[in-house]
Amino acid sequence: MGRLRSFFTPLHQRTSRDYLARMTDDKVGCMRVAKRYDADYWDGDRRFGYGGYRYDGRWAPVARAMIEAYGLTASSRVLDVGCGKAHLLHEMRVLLPGLSVCGLDVSAHALAGAPASVRRDLRPHRAQDPLPFDDGQFDLALSLGCLHNLRLFELEAALAGIERVGRRKFVMVESYRDEQELFNLQCWALTCQAFFDTAEWVWLFERFGYTGDYEFIYFT
């Protein structure tokens, strides 16, 4: 197993959330809309997802921390599974011009809305499907905020793919440490399928043969 990291947590903690309001606002209907991963999820009303996912530079510190932690250079190759609008890949390329990047996401709307700097390096792909890359093709294979949206057997397949194609690996998933955080997560999550505490996630990583780094985000 790799290391527990904290690349994304400071950014996650900047957002305030009204958990009960989301739970009581036609939560089931909103979940159905969110799971289409279309314009409503990314740029529609907040009750369906992000409420407007626009580039504002917030990913720059995350990109900088990951570049430093993994010793990336302009000649490195990075894969982002579930890249969304690929703001992280954009920021990495700003810091390392010439960096080879590839982003995969299930959402055509997200890919079309990515920064022009990386848009040609993105393609539609489901995280649980076989990755069309060679073993160890990427210096870093990562996935942020995607894998917890998969069912258990899909999660195993996705982790196996990341493990295979990345020399170094990093994943970030939603989790919880106590009953309050579980309640908050269940109230807030629109697309999550895998509700596991931290010990369960570590057990699954080991069970599925994932050896990379990982991060948990909590809804406190």
C-alpha cells in the first residue's frame, strides 16, 4: 500500500454545505438527474450537483503539490481517470509546459467544457472499463472524486486498471470516520455508490491489489 495523502482536502474544506436541506429537497429526484452527468450536474442548479463548475484557478495548489510529491517534469506522462472538466490537468500543464496528459470521463458535457489547453487530450471513457493503454505507460495515474461512484465489482475493475497503467498511483474517495460523517455523506452525496469508512477502503485497496497512494475526504 502507498501513503495517505492530503492534496485535495484543503480545497474540499473551503465549501460550506447544508446537509439537511439537500436531503429534504426531493433527494431521490435530484440523484436521478445528477447521475446523468450532463449539463444539469455540472452547470445547472446546485441541487443537482456542482451548481456551476467553472475554471477559477482553485486547482493550482493541488497541481503544485502533486507535481512536487511525485517528482513530475515536463517529460512526464499523467492520466486522470474521471477528469471532469480537467482543470487539474490544465493547471499541471501550466506549471509544466509540454507535460503529456490524458483525461478520461463519462461526461461529454464536462469534456466539452474543459480548458482549451488540454481539450484535445481528453476522451470519453467509463472508469470501470478496460483502459486502452500499455502497462506502466504513465508516470502518474490518478483519480479524484470518481471511484466512489462505482459499484463494488466496477470499483475492482477500475482500481486494477489504474494499478496496471501507472508507475505511481493516487486516488481520492469520499469516506467517513464516525456516524455523524456517515449521516452527512448520505445526505449530501448524489452519485455515490460506495459508502465505506476508512478502514473498509484500505481493506478494499489491499484486497483488489491497489498499491498506490490515497486520500479520503470527509463531510464534517
